[in-house]
Amino acid sequence: MSPSMSLAVNENTKEDEQLYQKGVKHLCERGIKKVPTKYILPVSEQPYSRKDDHNAANPNLKLPVIDFAQLQGSNRSQVLDSIAKACQDYGFFQLINHGMATDVISSMIDVGKKFFELPFDEREKYMSSDMRSPVRYGTSFNQNKDGVFCWRDFLKLSCQPLSDVLPYWPSSPVDLREAATNYSKQTKFLYLMLMEAILESLGLVETIGESENLREFEDGSQLMVVNCYPSCPEPDLTLGMPPHSDYGLLTLLLQDEVKGLQIQHQGRWVTVEPIPNSFVVNVGDHLEIFSNGRYKSVLHRVLVNSSKSRISVASLHSLPFDSMIRPSPKLINEDNPRRYMDTDFATFLEYVSSCEPKSKNFLESRKLIT
């Protein structure tokens, strides 16, 4: 048996499997110098494989930029057109001048970093395989099903309703609950304003302030995910997150200054150029279904690097967990027939619990043959 084969066998013992379940941060704290076999992707799926060589000519992508302040002014119609085009052509845009206080943003990033710096015994208290738990600490993408683990640990906080879930959130670091509460409330406000704009851009809201059109969204689900991507000794062999699309209506992503997010655009993987103090907003599977395919959820993935850890905070929004997502009847006609079947969050949970997530497989399972 070759040394490499022997290493692979040793790394897949039951003891090692239990170690991997404890997360990448725990591995790094043990001083590993090489990426364990469990995290090494097949060569064709590695981020710098030969099929990705053409990325070198165009490594960075400047997403469409939406000025949130202009949504409230006389340029609203032009901004709505820009949102529509971004959702159709990219599935992503960057949001600037959003009005969220810089201290709310910096505090959220700060408590996220502090949480992952806690001793493992403290982080471990929040490990759970229950996807409906109000707080979950875990690793990889779906650690119960992933054949190859990804280089990521996460803290997931359910935010609806806040008064019910807050007592379950981590009490350490001491300022986490306050910072996460402020952040969740303000991202929820931004989400609702963006959804009103998106409804208007789809022709489903005729005038600003038709609040009844937003009622079904106001009590919707919100899940905050604090992602930690530790520095990686061999970043060419693994990914922070594999190619995937988000399940909900909209995701508002806050990044620190370290690059990592890539989206698939025109058949290429391109790195999103961060804009300080901005949000990356992306269309989720539910919005693609709701818009009957007019707006597209897009594959994205996360790179890791050898020099710096990276923190991001994703706020995922959709309708209430027990609501049914279906194409808006106003967007279905003879020229644009219904393209998706109804779905709900329970169906999504059942799907991701039963298989290893791959690309946009869940959304594909919802499509009707037309």
C-alpha cells in the first residue's frame, strides 16, 4: 500500500470522522498542516481545476450596484429597472447607501468573530442536527450527507419570532444577543423594502405604499447564518461552500474585507469584488418560483485562502415556514405558462435531509415540464 493510500485509510477511521464532525475551526486549533482527505474535492471540482483556467483573464466581477437611497426618491422607476435587470441577468446585486448604521454592521461581524474564537467546549453546546432548532452550530454544508466536507463552520440563528428564539441564542460572547437582535431587525427592514421594490418591478404593485401586498412577507421566516472560513493550508484542494443556490426569496449577505464569494456568470466562476459597507443581495429559489422564472437564482460558491480567515453573515428571508410558495397568478398566461409546482419549507427540509445537496437540484425538482 502506498503512503498516500495508507494516509487516506487512516483519515477515514471512526475516530477521524468524529473529529471532522467537530468542525474546521477545531481542526485548525489542533495545528493541522495539510488538508485531510475528507475535505479534498475530486480534481474536476477543485476551484482551480483546468476547466476554470479561463477565469484568470477575468477574475473579478463588479455586480450591478443598487443605491437604496434612490429608491425613495424621484429616480425610483430607473432604480426599479436596474433591479429587474440585475435579477434577470445576474441573480445578484450590491446594495449601497442602505442606511444601516456602521456600528450595527461592525458589531455583528465582531460578535461573529468572537463566537468562533470561543473554546470548542463552549461552541459545542450549540451543535445540533435538528434543522428547526432556533440555534445550530455545525460544519460543512450538510454534515450528515456530504461525501466531501467543505472548509466552513457556521452558527445559524432563527429570528422568527425574536421574542421566542432569543433565550436559546448563545449567551457568550456577552454582546452577541444584543448585536444579532439589532442586526436582524435592520436587515428585516431592508428586506421588506427590497421586496416591495421587487414586487413593483414585476408589475405586482402599482403604487408605493400598497402595504397590503407586503403583509404575507412581514411575518415571514428569517434565518441568520454566521459563516467562518478559517485560513486553509491547501486552498486549491477544497471549497468554503460548494456550488449551490439559496432556498428563500432574498438573501442579504454581509462580508468582511476578505474576498471569497464567487458566482457563476455566463458559464464562468467569477469572484465578486467587495464594496465596503455594502450588502450582496441575491435571488433565492423561492423568488425564482414566485416570479415564474423571470428572476433567476444563481449558483454561487466560496473560496478559501491560506493567509486569512473570513467571516460573513447571511440573512435569508422567505415566507413563513408553513406557507406555500407558488408562481404569482398574475405572472402566468398563455405566453408564459406555469413553470413550477407549489412548494413549502417542509418539502425543502425533507429534500436536503435525504440527499447530498448538489447545485440547484431542489429547484430542478420543483420544475414542471412545459
